[in-house]
Amino acid sequence: MRAISYPFATPPAEGESIEIVPGLHWLRLPLPFPPDYINCYLLEDDDGCYIVDTGLQGEAVRQTWEHYLQAGVLRGKKIKGILVTHFHPDHVGQAGWLVKRCAAALFMTEAEYRSDQALLSELPGHISDEMWHFYNILGIAEEVLGDGKPFDFAKKVGPLPETYQVIREGDQFSIGGRTWQVLIGQGHSPEHACLYCKDQNLLIAGDQVIATITSNVSVWVELPEKNPMSLWLKSIESLRSVSDETLVLPAHRLPFYGLHQRLSQLIAHHENHFLALEKACKSPQRIIDILPVLFKLKLEKSVLHLAVGECLAHLNFLVGSGRMICVQDQQGVNQYQTKAPDLR
């Protein structure tokens, strides 16, 4: 198993780029929250190029794109397509603007595009009855929703075009003499697209695999009993089919070698979380009581909904695998208890 290593010691400066291999460029766009930047990639073709991921909606990111288009690596190039790995705002936020600005096609998986459109159709600031109920049964509605809706999607994502091209598992793109195969992951998002060039051992991984941070896997109001952690772990295992000699190009932090070691680390990381939650739930516990098991630092209110969603993903996995039970107390709040109280 190849050890994790980093062939590039430093990332490109904002507005600049690094050529990973001929015709494949690494760009960075700013984020107003950790991890501070998102990596985007440029794939050169004979008669133009493709952009992978787009950054958040907002003037700062748009100015960076304008620099790339007018004075940077994209100057004078025809943009043939915008490929979006998944629907999260830092990946899709500028997609609609770039499609219009560059007269380019949009490529997304169907589930990711539909997720975007559903969230963009929500009324700004509106808290639905279903959202109140979701957090009420977790015993944390006032903490999460007391000051209003924790996140308005449309503030971070511009409108998408009504027409797009669907990409699916196994689809292939021939770009610049390379064949890129679409690999689909689940759990972090519904139908996350990675691009794998087997012949040259290159993987554009989006958020599915990152070397130094773990992808957020959460349960949300639309499907409160969903088990995304199970889907994510299966997706991680499926990536073992990718060569261990592959250079992984993630959406955050540095490109790296050592894919299989990182996959093993991620699986062990979550199993440790499962065991910690089981130990904490020898007696029935509400989710608010066990958040400190997963999150050691004090949680700011602005990220509380993310922490709750991720904790619930772990709990739903444990319930679904028969390692824990969920019951409601007299106030109708979910409580979780391990089925192996003598767990070591």
C-alpha cells in the first residue's frame, strides 16, 4: 500500500494555476469559511477546454474567474463545458453564470441537478413545518431554528440553466487525448461524479476523497431516516478498484498519492466514531447530549445544523446495522441506546 505523499508542496496562488500534467491545470477559488479555498480543474481539448467545479456565487469568486478568462490560463480559450461534481454551493455556485458567460454546456448527474433545482425553489428564509418537526423530534429545534433558517441555498448558488447534459456512472469523455471515466459516489451527496483517467492514473475526486479532512456525511429534513453513511462507506470501498498509483486531485487541500491508505484511514475514522457513540449511549441519550462525542470543540450556532446532520448519519447507520435502537421519550424526542451495554 502506497504511503500518502504530496507531489506539490504549495497550491497555486489565487488567480494563478499549476499544470499538473500537460493539458490539466489546477486552479483555486476563495471560500469565506474553512477550508478557505476550493480546487477547480481545467481540462484542455483540441478545440477548447472543460472546467470542473465553479466556486460559490459572489463577486469575489466572479472576479477571480474574470481574471482567469481575461488574463490567466483561460485567456483566449473556448470553454466547451462546465462539469460539476455535485450540488454543494462551493462546487456549483458559479455554474449558471459561467455557462452563460462562456456559452458553454453544463454537465451534471441527474440527482445533483435536481437537488440544486429543489433547493433553489425554496422561499428565502422560510422554515417549513417539516423542518420544525425534523429538529423537534431531535430535541433541538429552538437551538437550530430560533434565530431563523440556518442556511439559504440561493444566497450561495446562482440560477442554473434549464438545459443540461446528464452524466452517469461509466460515461466516458475523450478530452485532450485522455479518456476520463465517470465514477459515481454516494453519501456526501446523492450522485457525486468523479473523473478517472485509468491510462494515466489521474482521479479528479471532488469531495469524495480528501487527504486531510473527512467529507461531511449528513441526514437532512427531506429524508430523516436515510442512511447516507452506509452509502458513503460502500462508495469508499468501491474506490479500491482505482489503482493505488493514482494521483488524486481533490476539491480541497493538496493533490496526493496514497489513495488506498487514505481509504483505509477514512473507514477506520468512522468506525472509531461508531464505537465512541456506542459507548456514550449505554443509557438512552438525546442527540444534543452526544454531539461532544464527535465534536470536541465548542459548536458555533452557525454550524450546529451541520453537526446535527452528521451525528444523525452515524446514529442512523448504527440503528440500521442493528447496533443501536432509537426510542422516543415522553416529550416525543428521539433517544438512542446501544444494544451492547457491556461493549469494550
